[in-house]
Amino acid sequence: MIGKVTSRLKVGVALVAMVSQLTAGPAAAFCGFYVAKADSKLFNKSSKVVLTRDGNQTAITMASDYEGEPKEFAVVIPVPTFIERKQIGVVDTKTIDHLDAYTAPRLVEYTDEDPCRPMMAVASVRGVPRPMAMMVQRAGDRYAGVTVEASYDVAEYDVSILSANESNGLVNWLTDNGYKIPDGATAVLGSYIKQNMRFFVAKVNRERMQLIGNGYLRPLQVRYETAKFMLPLRLGTVNANGPQDLLVYALTRKGRVEAANYRTVKLPTGMDVPLYVKAEFGKFYKAMFDHAVERENMRAVFVEYAWDMGWCDPCAAEPLSNKELVELGARWIGDASGTPFRGGGAPAFVTRLHVRYDAKSFPEDIAFLETQDRENFQGRYVLRHPWQGGASCPAAQAYRAELPVKLAKQAANVVDLTGWPRREVEAQMENNGQAGMGR
Amino acid sequence: MPISHHIRLRVSRCFKRAPSYQREERSVLLRLLRPIWSDARHLQIVALTSLLTINFAAIDFGARPPASAFAVAASLITQAICARLTKTPLDLRSPLITGLSLSLLLRAEEPWMHAVAGVIAIASKFLLRIDGKHVFNPAGFAIVVLLLCSAGVWISPGQWGASIWFAALLGFLAIMVLHAARRGDIAIYFLLSHAALLCARAAWLGDPWAIPVHQLQSGSLLIFTFFMISDPRTSPGSPLGRFLFAFAVAALAHYLAFFVQMRPALYFALIALSPATFLIDRILPAPRFAWNVPALKGAPR
């Protein structure tokens, strides 16, 4: 229940930039507003949304890398229907982390086999668990037509479901209740009101947060039935200072999810890259994503992963358990036990979409469609250690002769993928013991 | 008189004024080009093939060579078989357009679904006929049937990127203007109605204009506009009839998309309203359309 708050809360708009890193990143995100005290430090590192859909049954789970004072956090999300208490919950942060790690773009490492004794590849896999790094920008008559349809206590959150007839009343209500709405949001709220959407607003309840004693905020989940398969992004773009990143993990029964109103593009994958990339895979992946975004004029939704949830190859993390999938809303699988999901009964498919957006490049909320494409796809980059052993057979001579060509190709791949200068890439290769071979 | 005839006349007048060496060059060029512009379908085939080539070579819209080959081959073969069965002369231009349109629009888990689509499309032309005229645009009909059967197919949103979209729009408009006599006006009626409804919605919601502009930049909208609703064989005969039909399809599609959340709405709206063309033609009679000079009467092409 949103009562009178003693501190004035302000709405900040989350800005997300992505920085891939090899170490596991913190959990993360949201597709609405972030609210914080004017003087608080906000570090919403990225918006992460798990969008689970079976027919019209939809569950949205939002994780935030909010690092400000938990009690100053709040969110406003347009929802297409009235929400009952039982349709709201919190999800263990670890579950989203697990899904994130499972679907992460990966670096795969192979050692070339002895050219004289074919077969015997050794492979190891490394996920890029968490992108991100982020900053936040602050943005900046009363309740005519506003109805507080319900108020709920949901774990550490106070949640209200609002409906409104006109945006001014809604803005006043939000402002008076401690949400400071940025200029320009009124028009967007007005548009959602006319589309008969309601507003799910949540703030942190300090007492309950203390009682629970977590010290951090868990992802909120809302479940509802709707024909609208979309994510309301527009509120987050109001007054945003620069583009934001959003990761959508879509869990569906039939197949890959794609944007219905934007180009959906698979990221380049499967390329061999020089060994030095291992030490800076995060930097490489970020540069590659930036380059891909630039190539598409920031008007595309990128697929980072699309795979049957029952298995993975190579696995960046173990597949999720039945329990975790059900927790994320995939109730159709019909088994909530802690055993790993193998897809024996009802199948589940995950699509990891990465969007960089601002109001100009993504003027409209993203609408999605579930395709029946079950073809597996993963963002995967390959390191190949050359065979180091002594070998003198003719095949070994041929193998050595080919090495410079292969290394040149690896250098070209990195240049092509990231836009880094060729000279820089070659210098890095030289520093890493691949001297002169990249030319 | 079809506009292509006008062009030929005008060009032949030019010849008389041109010096003889130029005349020869031009006549060779003309002889090469004449077969292409003598029929709007030739230019349409060139345009669609170019788009498909761009898809395979440069900017991926999601079409795949095996699926496209299945769609085109199945459409052509079905046309050939049906022509033989019905003892009508064979013309492969329209089925080729159908196959190319299906290649650009339809996506399926299995490439052979495109063959099924091609067969349904062309067979519908021969089987679903009223007064000797087919009822549905073949590609549109196949898409709706397969979507309703939820047979592992979906429609590409056709986000080709702004530059390809504008190039395609200009190309399709140019083809339409070159063959203005061929009932292409329905494409403009539809595009304007659709755009007007999107703009009206944006105005009502208080949304920025960038939203309707973005909504219009869909490749599948262009294919629909210039190859399906404007199919002269399945659109009303009179200009007023065409306007009414185009507006009705735009309005129904708008309702389905925004109030019923049905996507893709355009195809459903067109197929649902296609039978109404017979009613419109009865109220607003006009001579029936036939491609080019109807040398071969009654052939479903």
C-alpha cells in the first residue's frame, strides 16, 4: 500500500550500457521507470526482462541492477489488464542469473589436434555472464479520473494497480505519492490510458524489507492473460540521455520469439578469433555488439541465443531446473520439481534478445511474435590453440603452412566483427605470441 | 488503351526524328526492353527477384533459398498441372509472382511448407471461382489458410530497413505509374487509407508522428499493397468500387490489429472481404479485367 512517504522520491530514467565481462555480473533490471532519491546514486546496469508466454498467458519478470538505497526504489509499468494479488510475486534473483548465464554468448576454446594423429579435440567453454554497466539520469487538480483499483503487500514491495481516465490526474497522483515523473511522460501515459492499460506501480516497503532481511531487492513478477505480446518501453525513453540496453529472455512453448515491428537480426556467430580475445572477451563482445548496432542503425533487435531449454552444447551454464522455469512463469511444463528440465513432456524454448534503443530509433513499443522456428542458435566465438607438439609427417607440414592463413583469417574476423583497426589487432596478436602470423 | 501501347507509340514517334545511327541503337534496346515493360507483371517479377537477391546477398530479411525454390517451383508446377487439367493455356507469369511473394513473406519451420503454400495458392485460383473469376488473391489465401491451420508458419514482419523500404516503394510506384491503366489505383487508395488510419490513431493517442511513420515502414505492407490487394484479377472493376474495397480492407485490418490484437491483420482482412468484390461489382459494374490483350479467354492467370 502506498502511504505517505517521508522522503521525496524521484523518478530517474534508467540508462543502460552494456559491458560484457568474464566474471559473473550482478543480477539486474526493469522496463519502466526507476525511482530514487534525488541525491542517491543509481546504478541500474541493465534492464533484464524474462517474458514468458504460452497462448495468451503471459508472465513478465523484471530484474534490476539497482544499486541505490533499496528503500528509494520504485517502478511504474503499464499493464494490459487488472492484476489480482495472486498474479504478482517475487522471484529469486539467482533464477534470473542462472537463465542469464545459460543463454550468455560464449567463448569456446579448442586445441588443434596433432595433425599426424587426427581427432582428439579438447574443448572448454566460458560464458560471458553479465554484460553491463550503467548510469542513470534524473529527469524531472489533482487525481481526476484516477482509481486505485487495488493495493497489495508483495514481499518487500508495496504494489498498487491504478487505472486512469486522463494523464494529468495520474501524474498528480504519482507525484503526490512520491513518484516524480519526468517531463514528457504525461503524453506517453496518456497514450497508454487511451489504450485501456492500467498501471502497476511498486515501491519498497522499508519495514518489510528489514523483516525479510535480504538487503537487496528481488525481481518482481506479474502474470496476466492478454492478447498483447509486447513490452512497454516508451516510458523508459522519456528524457533518457542516450540509448539504453535491454535484454529480453523469452520463454515459450513453440519456438523462437522475434520482434513483430522491428527487424530481428541474429548476431554474427561461430567465428574463429585470436587467442588474445580470451583475456578480454568482455571488451570484444561489447565492441562486436556496438558494431552490429551501428551496422543496423540501431533499429534492430538482436538474437544472442535461441535454444531448446532441455539441453545446450556447449553449455555456458547447466540448463534450468523445472522449478526455476515454473518460477519464471513456464507453468505449462507441468513439473515443478528441482530436477533439471529435460523437455521430455512439454517443450520450452528460450530466445535471448538484446536491444539497444532510444526514443528515436524505437519510437513504438516492441511487439513480439512467437514463431515456430526451433532451430538452435547461439552467440559463440572460437579460440583455436595451434598444435604445439613436434610432428614431422607431411600432414604436419601442411598444417604449419596453413597456420598463417588461419591467423590472418582470425585477425580479419575480429576487425570485421568489432571495427577495431587491423594494426591494433595484429599488435595484440603479436603481444600474445602470435607474432607476424596475423598478416 | 493500355499505357504500354501509348509508350510504344510515343517511342516510335521519337524514332522518326532521331538520326539513323541512333535509331538502330534504340531499336535494339527497345526490342530488348519491350517484352519487359509490355506487361506490368514483368516489371513486378524483376522487382521481386531483386528484393529476393538483396535478401540472399546483402540484407537478410529471413527468406531462405530452399524455401524460396520450393515456393516458386510449387506455384509454377501447380499452374502447369491445373492449366492442363482445365485445358487452359499456360501462363507462368502470375504464379511466378505468387511464388516470389510467398518467398518474401512466408516463414516456416520446414522449407517444404513453402511448397504447400504454393500449391494452395495456385489451386485456389482454379477451384475457388465465382462467375468464372477467382475469388481470392492466391498468395494471400495460402497465407491465411496456413496461419489458420497453425501449420508451423508465420509471417515475416518485413522490416527491410529504411533504405530498401524506400527503394522498394519507389520501384513499386514506378511500375504502377508505368501501367497506370491497370487498376493500380487501388494500391494508392489502400496505402492512403491505411496511413490515414494509423495517423488518426496516433493523433487520438497523442503519440509522436514517428510511430505511424515507423508502422508504415514494413516490407510486408508493401508486398501486400502492390501485389495482393492490387491484384487486378481479384479487385473490384470500378474506381469507386476499388476505393471502397481498399478502405474497407484497411479499416478491418486496423480493427483486427489494434482492437483484437490479431497479427498479421492485413491478410485476414483481405481474404475476409474478398468475396465482397462480387457484390461491389454487381452494384458498381465495370468490364472484367484481363491481363494484357485477352488472347486466351477464360484462362485463369
